[in-house]
Amino acid sequence: MSGSKKAMIWERDEKAILKLHKPEEQMEYILVTDVGSTTTKARLFQKVKGDWRYVLSGEAPTTVEAPYENVIMGVQNAIREIEELTGLKILSEEGRIIKPHSEGRGVDFYCSTSSAGGGLQMTVAGVIKTMTAESANRAALGAGAIVMDAIAVDDDRPDYEKIDRLRHLRPDMILLAGGTDGGTTTLVMQIAELISAADPKARLGADYKLPLVYAGNIDVRPAIQGLMKEKFTLDIVDNLRPQLEVENTEPARRAIHELFMEHVMSHAPGYPELMKWTDLDILPTPAGEGMAIQLIAYMEKKNVIGVGLGGATTNVYSIFDGKFVRSVSANLGMSYSISNVMKEAGIDNILRWIPFEIEKGSLIDILRNKMIRPTTIPHTLKSLLVEHAVAREALRLGLRHHKTIATRLKGARTEHRMVGDMLEYSLLETYIEMMKISIIAGTGGLLSHAPRRGQALLVLTDAFQPEGVTKLYQDSVFMMPHLGVLSKAFPEIAWNIFDKDCLIRLGTVIAPAGAANMGEPVVDVKMEMPDGVIFQKELNFGEIVGVPLAEWTSARATISPKRGFDVGAGRGKSLETVVEGGVVGVVVDARGRPLVLPENDEERRKSLRKWFDVLQLYPEGFAEDDLK
Amino acid sequence: MKDMANTKEKDDLAEEAYAYTPGLKVKRNMIVSKSRSLPIPGEVLCEKGAKVSFDTIVARTNILGIPNIIKAADILNVEGDVLPAFLVKKVGDPVKEGDIIAKYAPFFGLIKRFVRSPVEGVIETISDITGFIVVREPPTPIEVKAYISGTVSEVLPGRGITVETQAALIQGIFGIGGETHGILLTVVGSADEILSEEKILPEHKGKIVVGGSLVTLGAFRKAMDLGVAGIIVGAIRGLDLTECLGYELGVAITGDEAIKTTLIVTEGFGRIGMSARTFNLLKDLEGYEASINGTTQIRAGVIRPEIIIAHQKGALRSEDEKLTGGMRPGTPVRIIHEPYFGRIGVVESLPANLQEIQTESPVRVLTVKLEEGIVIVPRANVEIIEE
């Protein structure tokens, strides 16, 4: 899978190559860190017999906040852990990274991602909520930002409310779009004047000039310059919606990245020094993670959905027909934001995934206690099952949010549509079709720490409800951001490590889309296993089955859905394909799409226990002895 | 002695960060310093060495007034670029509410249209592109109070001060409501007792009431009705918190709630007895003036709610000065996750190898000696009780 021809399609940061300490082929060690909000995670990679591999990790608390206020300390501590575990001396007496590697000391290349201090926080603005403001939102998200608010002329809020919001938000940066080139000027200036009047302050302090990227109608540039240049650090780039039918977010994304480095990172404690250490620009962690997910799509040439289920946020990435979109649900997560999952999903939606009786009040207290002590881990099976229930809802909501961003360009005219149809057209839904998603890749503590891999597979399946034939991946060790940033300079090295040491193939899920009555036949699956044995089974509605098929093996399959069901070839039509194995194997899911759980509580718990048992997700007897 | 975190050299701090994550502070006697600063530069009203009380105003400034956008061209029914021709005021002019800023009288004055200022303020901008006029309201004054009684130890010119005082400091785990102060009063007999409605009395108005394991919804509502300044208690039920607030809290970022009574819980949600150490300390300091703040932020840059009770009770004791040096056998800990939630014990051993727990996860564990015996707990599920 590491063919150089494929890797060449990846955009490589040539600047980084120029700064190499030694020729690429002579490099032996690469160090990458991710400076997270709470933990700094260092990963060491080494070339072994010509093959780049992951060696090990070192982690330490991030030291960006008081009383330390120097991110370097956490980085050094994480590196020291690697030094202790490997015996490889990486830091000099002065505490700097030794480069290049020579005489058994140092590394040849170092780069980093960062989300410390809340990452990159932005406010975006545009003229029309569903057009330029939405494009600005996508551009900021794609650059790895958390979007605090999207302001638009038509966003249904009165001006004073928008002004009040702008005065209270303290972003790192503002992205202002609006108008097509040659289009409206008045409306663009209306939103610009509103921002100027609100005089928003930067998160870094009132003394600091807030960066503002203007990516709107080119005709308004002189007026924007006159209005904004005193109050803001202004950067003017190409319009991100030069025409209604075109979205060009790349210039805005690049400007955001440069301003992030020059005006945000360089003011954060310890970062000016860290920026000197790194051989590549520091990327926001979600941007690194997004690059890693894109790497999967590029290498496998498939539509991919990736998800990072964190403690505070859930990032969803999609590459669908070549289009990359990222969404971040800033308050959906498994620890800091666990109560917000409960709030947004509703307690009943969490309860529906729990296979034992529990009072709502007790469940609420359990989740609130996790929120206030976010670093605690499940000690009992009961608490593990509760967390898996919450994860299903966090992921479901994260994907739902993603679909509101991964939409067709609203306002774009097609051959069959007139201007008058725009409103109707703007109501069209997402372009993401689960039937056309071939790979789902998950990362984040809950998924990677799941005691049995099958648990991660079913959590992802229940939440995302893949249709047809879908491969499921997850990472072994948290290093997607690391490999993403590394891929900027060395895509082949990054993919080699990704493929061999990071991605765990959980297996393949075969899920016919459609609905029936409980017990009615849904699909007939026939698989020719690698040892020649034929597996054949007809599944009825409500059933799920697991078929062991090891990682790196595959089976020829004939999947014949019953009338009304579709596995990718059309309703009732057979699909012949090759399914790939994984640590869990192949899971045939005949529970229907959309997945419907029994309404009766006892029936629902019984179904959950049956599914968990069939896939051997939890220790035997989990439902009887430990939980009652 | 100063708070350790503020006095140690940064190199040592890096080492400390590497070694452990501290628990919540329950300190009987220490020098507490609080930084009191303005959000934007302004005037500092105290000098170094000055004695301040919790309600002394120590700094003040003015925040830029609210801008009001007037869609003037729309009101006059003219294009934006001709708006200047109809102005009767210019940029920089002060205006009162109702003052005419622009007028248009076509057809020999048969039709008259006026643009009036909706507020008192100053005309900041007039746009001949959009036809918008911005009137900026007068600046809003803001003041910062000392919050704790003590001595000004540092002055940051134009920014604020640092107040220092000898006090007991207790950190809660979660709170709602902002800064307040009042006389400390314990109204329950033990740390396990429920703070129920009948225990809240009219004479508790303006006081900080200490309860036991749980504050009921009725008790908290009554406290708010009677004007109780604050409640410190072991826990509250999650459902009751929603009732108190009137909305469901999603993320633990609090302090700005519009409630009359600040609430600080020391243990968590459900019914959990307040730790004996915290309860006894609060009881011991009954009658003292306490400054409390429910502000909580559980994310990077963690802020826990705090109770600061300035007192001169006894000299600094040597055991109060020691640093928590990480977890070791004998360290007092609180278990912070099921199935032993809220239990207090001491570390018995810290096995080096990973151990499989009921979930089948291999994790780092420790053994904790509780009253009824020794239990195995993931290390992530205990917190050090800082002495």
C-alpha cells in the first residue's frame, strides 16, 4: 500500500525538505509531539531495516497554564520519558532537541501539533447565513479552528444581539467573507461595519490587535482596508465564494494558518521557542488529525469518514468524492463535555443503549460526576457500559452536526434551476450517503482504550449506522495528529507508520439498508473464507452475527439482500465483493437502517444483551452477575 | 508561607508537573494571595501595604460603550452614498436620545423624514456605502472589589492589585454563582446529614451556610428566597441542579449564573458526605467571615470553586507548610469514582505493574486502606487530599 506513485499525489511541504539536517534516505529517527490541552504526547519513530516504524511514546502534563506558563517544559518532560524508556539521548544539556541524530544521540526531524489553551478559536462572518457565512465556517473548520459563532446579515438576530455577542466572544481571529466577486457591496460593508463597531477583543488580551482575514467580494477591498486596518491585523485574500457555484477555501485556510503562527502561537507561553525547535510549522491538532484521515482516503481511494472522539470535543472528518470537510462539535465529548452529550441527546437516548436497569437520576449523577472529575476511568463493567452508551450518542450527534456542514453549495444554480428556486435548493440536505462511505476510522481515548476491540466496532456501528459494506478502522496508539503533520513533509513515511503501526483493522460491517418486521428475512450472506471453508447464513431482521476473519486476510462474498433491502447494488440486488478481515472480523448487521430499538424497556435491554453476547463484547455473564 | 505554586522556581515546577496531579486543597492556615485585576487598563485605587476589606473598591475603569447601528439611509429612503447631504450632525458630535441626526424633506417639505438617535452617546461613524450611522453609548464604568480582607502585597499599575491574607483555603469540586461573602454558620450536626428545607431559617440571610451530605431542592430554593449568601455542602442531585438553574448545564463552566445564593459542593453529585477534614475545618471556623466563589471551569486552566476564611487562629503550623510530594504509602486519598465513590483512605501500596480490573482494562492501580479493609482502585480514580 505504500507505493510511491500514490504518495506523490500528496502535497508536500517543500520548505521543510530544504531545511533537512541530512538527506532523507539517511534519516534514522523522527520525533513528533502533540501539545494537547492537558497532555503533551511525544511519539518516536525509527527506521528499522529500511522501514519506518513507531517505537514508543512519552507523555507528560502540558505546561501552558499558570504556574508553569511555558509549553516547553511539558514537551521536555514527554521527551524525557522517551529517553528513559529507550536510552536514546534526545535533549542536550541545555534542554534542546539534538539534531541531527549522530553518535547515538538526537533525532533527525522534529515537528508538532498543538491544541493547548483551547486551540485556535475563531469567529466567522458572511452576508448570507447559508452561503458565504457557511463557506467561511467550512474554511475555518478546515483550518483546524473551533468556530465560536457565525455571524450573517440574515441570521435572524437583531444587530444589537450580534454586537453583544461579538463584544463578549474573545476569538483568536475573525474570518470575514461575503458577496461574490462583482456582487453585493452594501451587504458586505454592513456586516463589516457591524464588526468594526463591536470592536471585538482578542483572547490574548485587549492590548493585542485581533487578526482579521477578509475573503469576500474583491470590489470592497479598499473600503475594508479603510474600515479595518486601524483596529485589526488585516489580511486580504481571494474571495472564498468568487461565484455562487464555486467555493475556494484554500487561500483563506492558508492565511488563517499563517496568522495563527505569526500572531497567535507566537504570543502563547513557550511557543516562540517551540517554533524554533520544529522543522515544520506547528499545526492545530485537528488539522493534523484531518490530514491523517485524508491520507487514508488518498491511499485507499475511497470515501472515508473519520472521527476523533475526545474528552471535550468530537471532530468529524469526511472525504466524499474528493471533497474534504471537517466539523467540530466543541461540546460533545466523553469527559469534560459528557453532561453536554446528555443535554443535547436527552437522557432517554443515552438510557436506550444501557442493557441494565438504572434510574434516570442515578445516571445523571454518574455523568455529572464524570464531568467534574474528567480524568477518572470506568472501574466496573457497569460504568464501562454507561460510557459506551454515551459514546454512541456523542458520535451520533457529531455525525449529525457534520452533515449540516457537509452540504452542497447553497445558492449555486444548476442547469435545471432558476434563481427563484434558490430558497428551495438551499434546503437540500447533506451530500454524504452512508451507502457510499467505504471506511470509517475512529480515534480517541474511549475507542482506543476499549478493553475488547469489538466494543469500539459496535459503538461506531450503532452511532454512524454504516450501510452496505464498510471497513472500520481505529488507531492503536493516539498518533493521528502526529502522522498528519509528518505527512506534510514525508507522506510515504507517515503512511508506512500509519498502515503498519497505527491503523487497526477492526473488520468489515455488512449492513443492508431497509426495514422489516422483527424476524423477517433480510439478507443471505455467503463467504469463501481464506481456508476454503464456505460460510453461509440467512439473517432475519433484528439479528447480528460476527464471523471471524483475521486482519490482512479477505474473503470473497456474495451478499443477497431480500426485497426492500439494499447493500449497495440496489434494492433486492445481490452484491459480489471482497470483504476484508480485522481483529473483530466481519459483522453482518441485519438490525435495519435506520436502526430501531424495541420501545419496550425490557425488550430493548434483552436485544442489547443478545447483540453484545453474540459479538462477545463483554465478559460472559456481564448482564446477570455484575450488573443486577 | 505563600501558595507553593507561586513561589517555586519554574524548573522545579516542571518536575512537579511530571510527577503528579494534585487534588483539591483543604488548608487550615496559609497565606492566600488573590490577584484582582481589570479586564482592560484603568485606575488602581490602592497602594502597596494598604489594608482592604472584601468590599473595598480597589480598581476601576470604563468599558467602551455599546454601539447602536442606525440604518439611516433606509429610514430616509435614500441611497447610502447620498446620506451625507442630509446630515445635521457629524462624526464626533454628542447626541441625546431623540436628537435629530439626519433629515430629508422632499416635495417642498410635504414629506419629512428624520433619523433620530435612539440613545445618548457620540456619533462614531457615518457610512456612505451602507448608509449606517453608529452612535456609541457612554462608557460603562466597572469596578473591582478586594473580595478578601487583607493587605495589598503588589500593585500592577493600571491593572490591579494582589491582596494577601492569612486564611484557611478550601477548594470545592463544583459550584454555581459568583463571588460573595458572609459569616460562616454550620447548620447540621454531622458531615453525613442532609441539609433540608427546615434547616434554612430567616436569620441565615447574608450568611454562608454549611450543610452535610446533600442540599435538597427545597432547601436551596428557600435559601435563595431568604437571601442566604452561600451554601457549602457535600453534594447536590443532578436533577435538582437543573431545577435550581432553570436549565440543564452542559459544560462545567460556571460563575455567571443569575442566582442569589452561591453554591459550592465539595464532593460531587448524588448524596455524598462532606469529607470529615473539610467539615471539621468549616465547623472550627464558624463565626468567621468567609469569601466564597462558585466559579468553576473544568477544562484547560482548571478553576475550582473556593472558600477563603481569613483568620488569625494560631500560628502557622509546620505540617501546613509541607508540600504534597506525590502519592506514596500513607498518603491520604479520596476515591472519586464508583464503586467506592467518596470514600477516604490512605494509600497502602502502589504496584508497579498494570493490573486488570473488572472492565478487563489493564491499568495502573493502587491499594487503598479503607475502614472496612483494603481495596484495589485505578490510580486515575483517586485524588490526593492536600494537607
